[in-house]
Amino acid sequence: MWTNDEIQSRIDEVVKWLQQKNKEARTNGLVCGISGGVDSAVVAALCKKAFPDNSLGVIMPCHSNPIDREDALLVVNVLGMDVIEIELDDAHNVVYEKVKTSLGTQNYSESSSKLGQGNLKARLRMATLYTVANLKNYLVVGTDNAAESYTGYFTKYGDGGVDLLPIGSLTKTEVRSWAKELGLPNSIVTRTPTAGLWQGQTDEKEMGLSYDMIDRYLSGGSIPEDAIARIEHLHKISEHKRQMPPTIDLPKHERLD
């Protein structure tokens, strides 16, 4: 486990990295979504440190638990960060109902309907963040951690659609340690992880694994064989999320001069 001084040193390194990436992109600052969870709270704190006057948090309720909004507001108040709120319920309803109407009267399973609606929420949030970023000439900063990246626990072109991933190499345990070092409230540090995709949804229930188990595996620790198999299965079936879309290399036409 890192000491507080080591954590602070790494935080400073990430802050400088965010500033450098902004300079390279010739953008004016950073925008991130804030859900009320520890990952987005840490990312928001890093953005605020990197650009005290040019960082923006966006709260995007979409048929969400009201507690998520309360926790998100707590985060931005503690950080003193600029924030806007964009409610996406209506946009979600319009898109989802139009799709269902266009597909006709076919019946869909509860699981496919739940997944379709959940992924649409994530993709609407991505589109919202990029619209904000385009208008302000900011970069979009993502919140995925190492456990989520390895197991593919993110929505393709949703929360996986970002410009920068400052905590992508951190385990969940490390993210919580950073949150404490950054002075975030304990209620946020210990909050049950959820992507807020549907009521009662939690990350660990959906993955079938605890973050502690995944963290130990990624850190080289010993875990049960069935847990290893589950983690590697999730990694294998989500490989497409970590790659650019495949393309076919067709032969070129010869020029006729």
C-alpha cells in the first residue's frame, strides 16, 4: 500500500499529465461527468487541481436515484467546482420509444430491454459531455478504473467514450486511497459502486465479483480459481471494447493513367 506522500506524488504527476494533454490538444480546460461515486469524485478533484478556473462538472440525471444527485452535489460543493446539471429523462424516453416503435411489436426479454435502456443512458451522457466540450473547447475526462477497464465493465461509446482516463491504471482500492488523500467525504469513499443504469443496480452484483477480488488479481495476489476464470472470461468477451473497430483491408484499384 502506498504511503500518503507517495499518493500525493502520484496525484501531482496526474495533474501535470492532464495539463500537458490539454496543452497538446490546444484546448482550454476539462469537463467530466459526476455521478456521486468515488471514481467520478476523484476525477473531478484531479480536474479541479489541474484547472482551478477551467474545469467543469456535469450532473446528468437519467431516471436516476435522487441520492446520486445529492452525492454529486456534495462532491462539487466540497471541491468548490463549477457544475451544471442536465436532466436526460426526456431525451432517453424519446429515443428509446422511437426505437421500439420503429422496430414494431416484437417482444423483447426483460434483460435485453434493461440493457438497452441502461446503455442508452450511458451513451446519452457521453454525447452530452462532448457537446459541452465542443462548446467550451474542453477535453472530456473519463472515470473508468483498472478493474473496469480489464473486465470491460463500461459501455462501449458510453462511459468508455472519452479523451483522457487519469485513473485507468488504479485499482478500486487505490482510487479510494486517493479519494481520502484528496479530502473527499467518507460517505463518498465508502459508497456502494453503481453505474446508475437501472434501479437497484450495483457494479459488483452485475459483474458477479467484488472489486476487492478483482483488485487482488490485478495486483498479483491469490484468489480462488473460479474467480480467476470469471475475470478472464469478462476480459476475453470485452476485448472489442478496448480496440478500434475492425476493418477489412481491400486491394486498391490500379491507377489507369
